[in-house]
Amino acid sequence: MHRTILMIDDEYSFCLMMRNMIQEIGPYKVIVATNGPNGLRAATREKPDLILLDIQMPAIDGLEVLKKLQNRKATRHIPVIMVTGLHSPEIIQSAMSQFAEQYLMKPVSLKDLKMAIERTLKYH
């Protein structure tokens, strides 16, 4: 059975690169959403096993998306890994306090991505 990963990031080229990396790691189905509202709809509709979420996005940023995911019964159980270029300890703390599983810094290496995905899915 393929597990499903939802990638929410406004940089489409980054999403494509990440999808290729994820498919190198294992037989995952990867869904891409290029903004927060579409990501929230996809999470509710597709019920992915894992969400990779960027923080810096227009309209609704990743921290707000994370908060909305946690407040919805249909999505609160889905683990989220934050994937972002922000290096601020305050932002990291904010994401982790909202139940993000892990925090990966861009650019993401294949090794770190593999470890984060496998570790997160192992416990969910």
C-alpha cells in the first residue's frame, strides 16, 4: 500500500523537486498544493498520511495552516513536518508548540528528508 504525502509550498519548482526526492525514498503518492487554502482542502479531501508544510506563503502562512489543521477533527491526526528556509528560533518554537513533528531547513538533503519521513510515519 502506498502512503500519501501532501506537500504544501508556494514554490512549484521546489514542490516538483521534493516530489522527485520523495519518490526516490519509497513508493509514496505525492500530492502538491501551492498555497495554504488549497493545502487545507487537499488535506481534508485526500486524508494524507503526512504533510510537508512550508511556512512562508502568501494569503495563509504555514503556521496558520498548521493551526487550522490542528483545529479540524478531520485533519488533526495527520503528522506535519515543517520544511522552510526560516532559521528563526522563535518560528521553530512556534511551529513545534503547534504540534509540528519535525522542522527541516531548506535546502533539504535527500538523507534528512528520508530520515524525517521514515521517523514520522513509523509512529503514525
